[in-house]
Amino acid sequence: MRRVITYGTFDLLHYGHISLLQRAKSYGDYLIVALSTDEFNWNEKQKKCYFSYERRKMLLEAIRYVDFVIPEESWEQKRTDVHEYHIDTFVIGDDWQGKFDFLKKEGCEVVYLPRTPEISTTKIKQELNRKV
Ligand code: C2G
């Protein structure tokens, strides 16, 4: 069984996220999503999520491509995650191009996928604010 992992915030879940998850799943049989906790988002990414971790986790678990959701609590956990979960392939959007190549040394394939360019959580929030 080929195991894939990806990481992210996935707030205001949209079709760009789904497309990433669908493509990530195509690299294996089992997809783990390491979901950024509310604390990690705020402390490390200065992101204030609209939905709480539990709500974002519930949404991800409802997606057919997602097999298991774990918390992302630190930047460093990727190295241990790939061993703990016997990961074959790490997948993430190409906005992170090159940032996680160190995982190749852990015996993990690293894949950067093209983002869906026209959609983002920030854009959704901006457009909703304009319509108010
Ligand atoms: N994504 C995408 N297209 C978009 C928006 C997002 O393909 N229009 C992808 C991102 O490239 C990422 C995933 O969907 O692979 C989740 O996006 P975010 O929630 O924005 O994730 P991010 O904040 O980049 O967190 O340790 C890694 C970080 O946790 C990644």
C-alpha cells in the first residue's frame, strides 16, 4: 500500500483544496492530511482560521480522497511523520516549491503540484467583504 501525506490549513475549504487532495491521492492508496492546528496557524503562519481545527478536520474526513487526518503542530514534524506513518510520497502545492526537498533524504518522494491559480481563501474573504 503506497502512503501519501500532505499538510495544510484547509480553511474555508474550496475546490482548489479538493483538487490538490484528489491529485495527492493519485500518488498512492492511502492519503494522510496533517491539518494545521489553530495554534500552529496563528503562531507560525499568522493565519486566523474561520473554522476551528475540529470543524476543519470534520470537513476533511468527509472527503473521499482523505483516509486519515492528524494535527500539524510544528514545522519540524514532517521528518518524523514520514517515518512514523511509513510515507512513500509527500505532496504539496508548488507555492512551497523546493521547501521540503530535505524529506528526500528520509527516503520519501517529494512532489510539488501546481496550485489552482484563481481561487484562495484570502480571495474568498475579500470578495465576501466587498459584497457586504
Ligand atoms: N492549494 C491549491 N490551490 C489553491 C489553494 C491551495 O492547490 N488555490 C493547496 C496548497 O498548495 C496546499 C493545500 O492546498 O498544498 C492547502 O492549502 P493551505 O491550507 O493554504 O495550506 P498552507 O497554509 O500552505 O499550509 O507545513 C505546510 C503548511 O501547513 C501548508
